[in-house]
Amino acid sequence: MSSETITETHQAAGIIPAAPWRLRALSVLPEWQLAVTFNDGLSGIVDVSALINGTDAGVFEALRDSAFFATAYLDCGAVTWPNGADLAPDAMYKEIRRCGVWRILD
């Protein structure tokens, strides 16, 4: 899986997510991790491995396929996948601000 920076290219027309906790850049990393940068410049790592590999992954189960995981993109400042799975940027922001990493547990 290659690391690629994705910017706000998939946002709804006319909507500019300006809140500091909205994402402005995203890079997909190996082992179900994401490097994220928020509107205010805060950066960190999001580790979703426990969530997608858990017993009750739900919509996130599709992300077990590393090629599908790599299709992550930004939509209105949130990490999103083509199957509708998304991550709450405000929770991400709070934890990354606290310790630099957000580990999502199942």
C-alpha cells in the first residue's frame, strides 16, 4: 500500500470545512494507519487496526482488504471510504492533540 497525500478534493460543492478539527490532508500508511493533518496544522497518526480487525467491525470490516483501505479520501474534512465508512474528525483531533496518536478500539 503506497503512501499518498490526499487533499480536500471530494468535498461537497460550495462547502469549505473551516473548523480547526476538520482534516485538510490524509496519507494512507501501512498496517491500517493514517497520517492526518487538521485545518489548524495539528498532525498525527490514526490507527484503526483494532477496529477493523475486531469481532464486531460492521461497516469497517471491508477495510480489512488493504487495497480497499487505501481508497480512503477526505469528504468535508472527514476520512471516508467508498462503502460509507467514515471517522469522526473531532474525536480524532482531541486525542491527537493530547498524545499524537488516535487508536480506535473495537
